[in-house]
Amino acid sequence: MKNSSKDKAPYLKTKHYLLNGRLETWHGPQSKVHSYIVLDEEDQPTEIGEIPDMDSEIALKALDAAVNAFGRGQGDWPTMKVKERIACVETFVKHMRKHRKEVVELLMWEIGKNQEAAAKEFDRTVDYIIDTIEAYKKLDRKSAKFEKESSIHAHIRRGPLGIVLCLGPYNYPLNETFCLLIPALIMGNTAVFKPAKLGVLLITPLIEAFQKAFPPGVVNILFGRGRNIAAPIMSSGRIDVLALIGHSSSAVALQDLHPNKNRLRLVLGLEANNPAIILPDADLEHTIKECISGTLSYNGQRCTALKVLYVHENIVDEFLEKFSNAVDALKYGLPWEEGSFLTPLPEKGKSNYIKELLDDAVGKGAKIINDRGGELSPNFCFPAVLYPADSTMRVFNEEQFGPIIPVVPFKDINEPLNDMAQSEYGQQVSLFGRDVSKIGPLIDILANLVCRVNLNSSCQRGPDVYPFTGRKNSAVSTLSVFDALRSFSIRTFVASKDNDYNNKILKELLNSEHSNFVNTEYLL
Ligand code: G3H
């Protein structure tokens, strides 16, 4: 879809990057950034800016900066008082808020997210950071004490792990990246961060906020390709945590480069193919509403999206008719147009890939059920409801990250359960029905196949205080406001045998300001 030339595209050319606390200027090659929102006089992707295409030499300098700031645990940042690190994050969020308008506009142009969702991504990220600060204070308050067991006093806290390489995804380039980066930093780690391939310009207004808020070397921000930046950093063996939201193939390739895998901690949010199971007694009107948002919010480009609908054969005809009508009624438009639910797809060649998947499924016996299903343009494919789908089809096994909705009829509940048990993924499921004698035992099984069973509700990550994780190829570690603080830290403590000599020293330590670790201050 084209937009009118009166919809003025942004243009942002940046040569800046953040290294060791300085905003440096890159003098090497630049990469063009394109939006797949097409201006009508051009008929080509719209050029909306340029970013540095940095090389491995600079990547290793950024790594050096992060390594020096951590100082093998002896640096100022990892040994600082908790309240001082919190103050840095508060400064960051204060500066970040000033850039809401630019970031939201870039989210729309760079990744085609509709205005409401783009604004929500920004606001949710700010809330996440504020909640992280509160969660860290709570954690710190719980640690602000001594315990005694078997005549040993212990003062137990969580300490940082070291150097973090942080890589985010294109579909939530702000939110998911910052949900890794901020907890990593606040816990005392240092980081090198490279934005995703798409959704990169929107990070540039925030670089200065990072520079103002954090001491030199604590966070270093580079631009460029993964093979030039992430690969040499991993090969150096100096990364302690790989924090990545993306595909397992990238995560595995990066891990393989690390010479000391045994000491590499992984915090990974990976692909999924979440199913919905619709039982014969489900409230169809409600189920359809949830399945529309579950399958098609942001055109299905969410790792939590519903990617296959198992519908009981007794209700499948009625479901298909109502669901297809609901899909065909969805409004496609430009991200800033009122009520646009479906929007242009930001990845080059994505509609060709979607077409390949549709052709494969149709060749294997499925039909596109809805009237508008599969209408194609270079930057969009209208959502297609495929029926009957089965496990021989590519769309069933690949994380399509797009607007295809395969519907699989079932007679026996073991059919979807067995498929899920066989699947390489295990993030979430949606279960629709109302008879508790059926739902109860199903929940008992589903809870072992995935990590969140959504009852009569679509799959989703939020609210961010709930654990977000997955089994099998879907994740490593758990993320939530609280869990992320744990994922980026390790328990470490001071222990001392209970005797007069030690107790006197401990008391003196506590009454002094000599240790940032040993203190029982209650953070307000
Ligand atoms: O792409 C994965 C996102 O974390 C999904 O988040 O369920 O809130 O859209 P969401």
C-alpha cells in the first residue's frame, strides 16, 4: 500500500555511537534505512535515514570499554551502592521520556506498528523501567539483613554476572531490548548493545539519554551487522551473558563462537508457535474476539501470537464462517490512520515468503477460507485463514511471524495435545471452553507442555510482572520485572562464624560506611 506524499516521512541520518561514555562520530561506511511504507510518487521503499555500518575493530573497542567498566568485578559500577545505580536509571528514564514523540513516529515508519501500539510500546517500556526500580528496591530491602544458620551469620545479596551482549528483536525493538538491558545494568553488569536490523533509528534519540545517565563504559551502543559486531565480541570469550530476543538459530550460532560456553549465561526469548485449543462448548463470540487479537495484532508479528487454531469438529464450520468474516472486516491502513489494525509488513520479501507458505499449504489440500485472504502487494498480505491445515504443511512447523491462520479440526483432544508434545516450541497456549471437568485435567497437562495456559484469553507477554518464558526452543531463563533482576545476577554472600571476635567486626562494619555490600539500609 502506498501513502500520499503529504504523509511526510522522517529522515534521520546518524553517525553517532556511544563508546566509553562518549558520543563518538563514525567516519566509516553508512547503511541506508528504508521503510516499507511506500510513497506514491516513488513506488519503492522509502529511505528514512542512515546509520553507521560499524566493523569488528570498533566492536572490540566497545567490548574493552564494558570490560574495563566492570573491572573483573572491581569496577565502580559493580561495587557501587544500589541506590546510586538506581539513581542512574532514574536519570535515564527522565531523559528517555522527552523523546516519546520521535520514538513513536519512528516505530510507525520503521516497523509499521500502528500508532496505538507504538505509543503503548513506549509507555509500557517506561513503566517497565519504573517497576524495575521498585522491584530492585524491594529485593534490596529483603537482602538488608543478616541470617543465622548452624552458627554462621550470612548477609546474602544478588551480585552482577559481568559483561552482557544485548541483542533485541525488530517487532519490539524498544520494549524487549530495554527489558533486557535495564535489568542487566541496574544489577551492576556492563553491556554492549546493538539494536535489531529493523527498528534501529528509534534508538538514536535515546543514545544521549544513556550517555547522560550512566558512567563511562557501563553501556556501549553500536550499529551494524551481527556478523561484524556480535560475532567478534562472542569469539573473544569475554562475554558473561548473552541476552537475546530473536531466533534460536542466531542464539546457537553466537553461543558456538564463545570459547568458554560453560561460563556463558543465557537469557533468551526465542521463537514459538502458540496454539489455541477451542473446545465444543466454547463461547464462540468471545473466542473469536480473542483469536483475532491473538493471531493478528501487529499482523501476527509477535512471538506470543497464536499460530495454529485447533477447533473441535462439532463447531468448526460455524467457527470458520464467523472467524473469516471477522478477519475480512479488519481495517488495513497506514500506522497513523485512525483504526488501522493491519499495517504494512516491514521485512523485505516478507509477502513473497507468506505466499510460499500459502502455496505450500494449498498444494497439500488446504483452502483459503476468507474472501480477502492472501491478497498480496509488495509490502502486505491480507490475513489468510487456511483450512484444513495439518502437520505436513510448512506453516505448521515454521515460525511464520506473519498473518496466516492455519485451522486444524480435531475430534479427540489427544490430537492437539500430541502435536504440542511433539512440537519444538513450548511458550504458551490458549484454551477456550467452559466445562471444568474437561478443562481441569487439560490444564494439568498443558502446564507441562508450555509455560502459560491462557484460559479463554489470547496469548500475551504482559502484564510484565508475570513470568515470561518458554520450554524447548522457545526460551532460556525467565523474564518479568522481578525475574529479570534474578536472571542477570547471582546470589553471593558474606558469611562469618558466630563468635565474639567476628561479631564485633560485623557490628563495626555495619555501623561504618566502609562497605556498599554489607549494609542494612532500608531503601525508600
Ligand atoms: O514478540 C513477543 C512479545 O514479547 C510479545 O509481547 O504479548 O505483549 O505482544 P505481547
